[in-house]
Amino acid sequence: MDRILVTGMGVISAIGNSVDENHIALVNGKTGIIKGGGNFPSRYAGILPFAEVLMSTADLRARLHVTEPGVTRTTLMALHAFNEAIANAGLTDAQLTADDTALVGATTVGGMCLTDELYANTHGDHENIEYVGSYDYASVNLFIQSHYKMTGVVNTMNTACSSSANAIMYGCRLIKNGLARRVIVGGTDSLAKFTVNGFNALRILSDEACTPFDENRKGLNLGEGAAFLVLEKEADAGDKKVYAAVSGYGNANDAYHPSSLSPGGDGPYLAMKSALSNANLTPADIDFINAHGTGTENNDEVESRAMLNLFGALPNFASTKGFTGHTLGAASAIEAVYSILNIDRQELYPNLNFKQPITGIGVQPVVAYKPAKINHVMSNSFGFGGNCTSLIFSKA
Amino acid sequence: MMFYINKTNCISPQQTFGDIDIEQLHASVDNKLKVLEPPYPAFTANAIRRMSKSTRMGCGAALPLLADSTQPDGIIIGTQVSGMEENGKFLNQIIEYDEDMLTPGNFVQGTPNTISSQIALISNNKNYNITHVHRGLAFENAVIDTAMLLNESPQSTYLLGGVDEICANNHTLDTLADWFKKEDCANNDLYKSNTNGSLSGEGAAMFYVSNNKTNALAQLKAITTIHNTDVDVVKEHIRNFLLQNLPQGEKIDLLLSGENGDKRALHYYTFCEQLLDSGTPVARFKHLCGEYPTASSFALWLACNFVSGQATVPEHMLKKAAKVSALKNILIYNTHKTAQHSCMLVSIP
């Protein structure tokens, strides 16, 4: 079987509107978490820190030349990243519309980003109905499909915070099973009153910039963004620039609690273990882990334990949530781009805001930028419902 | 790629759970076909109280299939927006309490992967677990995922399901978007209607599947999905699907048609009928289950029961008088909102 290679990437996040801009911020340790960006209406905008894409929805629409009604911010960010990825991979129009090109995208908020509009439409406003067809998750990928007249397999996945890792995994499996020759895979989520209030009600939003894996962590910051990868078979890549190979993936369920991980971290452990086995690698082969590392009390402790159980002595690891916040359905795709940059540029980016290891665990993430020899990177994503997925990217 | 369906359960607006009786048609109320929820002996009162309706019926249909079976190697669910009723409650809290002092229960229950994860939690299943949410092809993508899993791991077994619920918010939004009828329409008059929209429906259909032919109810022989509104493209695609997948010398013995009383969708179904031998019996199912994004999972449940002889095709489903006998191959064709289409070929094992 041909290897599956990454031939194109696109990303938009709080630290930049392209892969290059994101890379510069990662190298320079420049966070995107701020108070008061103001692109989404909520009483917490400006009070709590968020990692916002500092471009208004109207500007995004204009920049992307989208004139159709009913297109949400979630979809616009997805299209932005999608466009960069397909241009980067040099996909032709004929390839985009071919029936062996698949699109697999993830989102957890979809059209629910329009919290106020949805409330109005479900409570008597029957006049302003521009968005009534876009309330679901699939609206994002159905727009991209119809925008580019795609005819291959199109799918949308939502497994909460591991959604886009599952989209990447699913895209690889479509290729391996012969249901697609090339896939465009990723995820998107925009900041919304809906999710902000959900996480705030759970009391896991920090009032300061998040500090993943730190003893005194206070919770997560929400962020927004989108990222897509173009995956092609080795035989089709020709003389294209190849960023990395997707060499393994694993999906498992923690089967413990709707919104927190089991103390032993069964789900995370099994996801990582199954990714290694799928990649035919041993723990010692992994040079770096892009951890889920949200900065919550529960995640960072459980993830640390699960990594220790599997790896014994940990390889270099870091969470990039201190740059982008937690972008939910986009997180795994954005972090896939960063993991691939680790490989392509042979360097590591810091886990921001870390000061003191967690008592009783004592693991210490990478805290400063450094060049490093990197062959294999594992990227972790764990979501509500115990949905855990790990991906492994390797030097091609 | 294909698989066998070894067991199936369905909670629907008709008597499909436990003792099956689809001869007697349960009527729609206020243009809605709501599920007949059975008692759920497997859950404690507290667990039921916390569950959204879609989680309740999803788990309710799934758990009996798992009771005396090997632990499945994965749980694969298709749903458009299960949990939206819980989402709606949280949305109302946000606006009505002005984003202050909210309780998170509805938010957590509102994420659509709650069904697959609750089944995993209750049955202590730590294997592959996924939720496909691709609107009218959410269940079909779950089927494709399952077929790939069985291709990758032929000895495994999987739990596959399709679930969606009627809730105030999706009913209102889809009515505003012109997908549900605005005038009163009873389900036994659905196909006489010549207006936009259908009746609102819901349900949960679960399938325990494997490559094991022994005692199987049915074989899912092939599946295809289409994103297009051009009727000629759709017709050509279905023609190719049949050419590629129907064994030579065999014919479609029954078309299970997703016709739904929406005048904008009718010609897709008519064209599909024209692709088959004249005289091929056509049975419609949306007056039983209503229109919802994963209604094709209800059709697959019907097809399993028909090919296995566990149920016969009731008169009220037949589009025109026809003799339905010796069912070997059933074609399910469905379109959701005319932009998403699917075909499934279901055969005797």
C-alpha cells in the first residue's frame, strides 16, 4: 500500500491567516489569546480571554468573494483554510470535481454560531430567515461541496473536541479502502455565544491565558479557526512538495463520563496505543507529542498519566493551546498542521505559560523554541463523550 | 464492500419495537410522526431523566442488541442534529438568563456524539466510536464507515445506527425553510399532497453487523451517495449503481422509495422507478416514519425485515397494486432536501 502523504495545508487561527503566518507566530512564541477582540457578541467578549481570528465576518466574506446568503462564519473560515490547502497542493479544477476526490470536514458548532439569530427564528421571527438552512453541522461542507461542485464522497463528523482528528483518520481510510484517490480533510469552529456559555457553565474557562500542564492551571480559553490538509497517495504525489506522511491513527472511547476523562485515562491511552500499532511504531520511535493539553484540571493530569503509562519516560511534548486557545472542532486539524511543521521544519514550538510541573506527576513540556531532529510526531485529541483520537505524522 | 446484518432493532412512530406490526398504520398528529417510546428497562430513572430523547431512543434500540452478543469492535452512529432539543434548552437559557448562571447539563447532552458515547458508557465499550453528522447522508456515511471497518478487520462486529429526533427548534427552522408542510396533512394522505414539504418524523434504527452470514437477516450489498440537484445526473448515477452491483440475471424485486409528499422531490423518485423493469413493486415508507435526515436507516430496517421474511410488505406501503413475492433484492432510494441522494442494495444473505 502506498503511503498517504500531506501535499497541501491551509490554516486560519488567532495567530495568523495562513500557514506561513502561523509558523512565524509559533517560532516567535507569539500568542493569539487576548481580551477584547469583539467579533462575536457575548457578555464575556472583552471580559474573558479568547483566541479570536481578528477579521470580521463581513471582511471574511468579502475576502473570499462569497455573495450567497446563509453562509456562516464557521463556513467562511473553513473555506479560507480549504482554499489555501488546495492551492498549496496545486489541485486542479478537474481534480477537485473528480469523483475520486473526497471532502471530510468536522465542526462542533456549525451554524449554531448564530446563537441570537437561531433564538429569534425559533421564537417568532419568521421574516429574517437567511440562516434557517444553515443551523446544522453539515452546512459547512455542503457549502464547500456545492461551491466547488465536488462529486466524490463528502462527509461531516462531530465527536466534540476530537472531531477533526477523526476527519483526518476517515480521509486516510477512504484512500486505503479505494473509495477516494485524494482527500481534503480538516475542521472548523467559530467562537459563539453558544459554546462560550457552555464551557463557562461547566466552569472550565480560565480568566487568564491558559497554562497547559502547569500545576496552577485554571482552565481553557476558547479559540476559533479552521485548517485543512490535502492527502494524496505516494504514487500520485509526483514531484510535489511533500510535508509529511500520515502514518497512523487510533480511535477509542473512555466510556467513563459525558464531559470528563477517567482518572486512569483509558481512552487516551488506548487511542495512543492503537495509533502506534496502526503506524507499526513503538513508543521509543515518537520524537514529539503535540498534546491535547487544554489547560483544564482534568485533561492535563489524565493525559500526563496516560502518556506516562504508555511511554514510561516521555518524549518531548507540548500543547499549542496557549497560542490558539481550544478551537474545538478545528483543534485537531490546526494541531495537525503544527505537527507537520514540526517535521517539515525540524523544530519544536513552546508550550506557552508553563511554570511549575503538576504535583505528583512532574512532567515538563518543551518551553522554548528549538531546532530538533524529528521523524515521528503524535498528535492527541480528546473530546466530550470520551471520544479520543491520536494521529501520527512521519517524515516522508 | 458489503456486510451482513445479523440483528436489528428500531424505535419509530410505528409498532416496530418488540412485537412488530406495521400493517396497522399509526396516525400522524399535527403533521408530526413521533416515535412510540417503549419502556426502557435497562436504564435507571435518573439516567433516563438526564438523557435527551434521541439518546434515549438510540440507547433503547441499541442495548438489547448488545445484551447477548460479543462486545462490538466499534459503535458507528449517523445523525444530523441529535441532541438539538437539549441544545435548544441551552440556547433559551443563554438568551433568557442573559448568559448568566447557566446550568451546563443541556449543553453537554446536546452534542450529537452523546448517543454513541452513552452506548459506549453503558455497555463499557472502549473501542472505535464515531458520530457522522452529514445531514441527509449521515447514516449513509456511517454505513460506508462500517463497510470500510469490516474490510479492514474482517473478523470484527460493529454496532451501526441512525437516529434523529423531532424537536421544537429543528421543526420550526425546517418549516421556515419550507421543508415541512404548512397546511394540515395526515400521513395516510401524504402522497396525495401536491405542495412543498413533508411531515416531520424521527426514529432510531440499530444494526448489529459483521461478515458472518450464519443466521444473518440480510446482506447490505452496496451503497452510493450523490450530492447533486440535477435529476439527469442522479438518474445516471443510480443506473450505474445498479449496473455495477446487481448480479447479472437478477432484478430489483422491490423499490423502497423515500417519496415524501414534497412536490419538489417527486420527479427524482419517478425517474428512479423508470430505471427499473416495469411492474417492479414500489413501496413507500415516509408515511410510516415521516421525513428526517436519517430516515434511510428506517428503510434499511424495513428491508431487513422484508428479505428475511420477518414482515411482509403491507398494502398501505405499495404505490400501485402489485404482487410482492420472492424478495431477493431490494433497492432503497432516498433523497433528503433534493441535494443529497443515496441508494442501498439489500439482498437475502
